[in-house]
Amino acid sequence: MNEVLLSPQELQALARARLSFRRPKGLWAGAHRAPRTGVSLEFADHRPYQEGDDFRLIDWAVYARHRKLVTKTFVREVEAPLYLIVDASGSMGLGDKLAYGSKLAAALAFVAFRGQDRFGVYVLGSGGGNGDGPRRGRAALAAAFQTLSGLDPQGPTDLNGGLLSWAMSHREPGLCAVISDFLTPEGFEEGLRAVRYGRHSVAVVQILGQHDLNPPRAGEVRLLDVETRRGLSTVVGTRAWQAYREALRAWNQGLARLCGELGLTYFLFGPDVPPVEAALTVVGGWGR
């Protein structure tokens, strides 16, 4: 896949979007200047004045009303990186799902870039390798776009193994988007649990193509597994078509239910929703 990921019009639409790349780190009295950029303060509560507290943090309005010295405390929030995990296995090549997912990931990376936040792209499957740690800036955006525009869908899906490996090597909590069709016979529960237990805020982004959602009723056919290349001759009539639709619905509902149990934000997109629109939906709905 080699193409311009985002048009000027799409970049303009994304330029106004913001995703919260902050995570609370606890109470801070505010007596010391933040040692780095990306730290913000939000008023949390009062506590009794203690010797040595900064006079500037005394709430004099409270003192005027109650004749008590109290100090303001704040919630310190520290920048959290954005991790973009993209499934590049063989099944993602069916119906241009990988192209869709790559464009969606590029849109999220651009939102992070505009917010001066760190981000990184990590590829699951034999179509690519893991990138470096999350970085910020124009060079990081160019590297992310280059990785995403050059992905080639191939090989079997191993979401559990890929996510487990990724979770073990990325310990800094952040926002993590897992982009895949999630159509794998090996499952994905263990991998998603590992990512969640890493204290990441996780968005599960499922992408399905037209052939996934509404396959043709074609009569006698030979089905070919795009990942293992194994074939099966069968008849796809109305009954088989309905059974497949019901099985897919149950599979997707199981994924959504698992996300609810783990506290993950779940999104499902088909070809009727443009990738940039999908990215804006993720930005607006993540963690809500």
C-alpha cells in the first residue's frame, strides 16, 4: 500500500480535534515549578496549612470567612503517549481493511502531532515490525506515515501473542488504540487483558469490510483462507448466509462484551464510514 494517507482537506478537518493525552498522577501542593512541559494543574481540595508551605498557596478567602489557614492542593496531570497498534495480518488485506486502518491510525497520529504529544506506530503480523518508542514532532509524524503507507497484509493473525509481547515491552501507561478486524480463531482476550493491565486507556477499533458484513450468496464456491491458503469447497445459499451473519453478530457482541468487562472503549466501523470520520468518532468517544 503506497499512497497519500491524508488529503489537505482531511488534515484540515483533523486540525481542530483534540484527544486528552493526560493522566492523573495524584495530589500536588504546587510549591515547585513543573520540571517539564506537558504538566498541568487542576484544583483538587484544601488541606490544613503546614509550616513551610508556600504562602501563595494559602486560600485567603477561606481564612477571611473561617479564620483558618488552609493550603490549596492540585491534581498533577502528566502527558501520556499515544500507542497505535495496527494488525497487518493477511485477513486485513481483504476488502482494503488494512488501508482503512492505516488511514485511521494516521489520522490519530496527526491529532497527537497537532497537540504536541508523543505517539508511535506498532505493527502486528509479518507485514511490518514494531517501531521505536513514542516520539513527538514532525519527524515522528513523517516516520509514522511512512510506516503506515508501506504496510503489506500477510501472514496469520496472532493477536494474543502480538498484544502480549507488546504489553511486556511498553510499560509507560498511555492511550492505546488496537486496530484490527479481530477475526482470529486463536482469540484475543488474553492479549487485550495484558494491555489493559498495563494501565493503558484502551480503544478497541474493529474494522470490517463489505465481504465480512455482507458476503454474496454465490452457490457452489471454494472458500480460501487468506492467511493459511487452505481451501474448502461448499455451497453458500440462503441458509449458510444467514448462519454466517448470525455467527458474525455473536462474535462482535462477544468482543463488545469483553471490552465492557475490561473497561475498554469499543468501536466498530464498516466501509460506509470514511476513515477520517471514524478517527474523529474515536477522538470524541474514547473513554466516555
